[in-house]
Amino acid sequence: MSPRTEPRTGTGTCTRTRTRTRTRTRTRDADAMAVTAFVLGLVGLLVMNLLLGPVAVVLGALALYRRTTRPGRARLAIALGITDVLVLVCLVTADGTWSWSLT
């Protein structure tokens, strides 16, 4: 065995490759969380404010914690989630309803 070759592990991949793959997977997961949180925050403005708002806040915060490459989208998702809850509070205090009403 020459000094330049790395010893083989049980799976046939070196530790550096596994770490790099794990980091890429984690970043993709964080990016997906940021996008999902943003979409849930947008949808939450119209329907199911009580459920989708807090979920958007939590997913946006997790995406930021996991160092997403889309931090602006994650921050916007958090803002939209908080706005969802505020819209719900305004609806409840205005006319005592838990949903939008066109009539």
C-alpha cells in the first residue's frame, strides 16, 4: 500500500466522500424546508391560519438553523407565518369567526 492511497472502509467509500455527501444532503433538506415553509406561509394567509402559520415559522427557523442556501426565503417564511397568526387574531377579534367570510 503506497502512502497516497487511503485505506478502504467497509462500504468502499472514503470518509471525506461520505461527509461531503452528508453535507450536500443536509443542505438540500434545509433548502426544501425553506421553500416548503414559504409556500405554507403563503397558503396560510388564505386558509387554515392556525395550523399553517406556526408550521411555517418552525420550518423556516429549522432551515435557518441548518444553514440553508436560501436564508431570505426562510426569513420570509417566518414573517409570513407570524402574519398568518396575526390575520387569524384580527379575524377573531373583528367578527368572532375562525375563517374568512365573504358575506
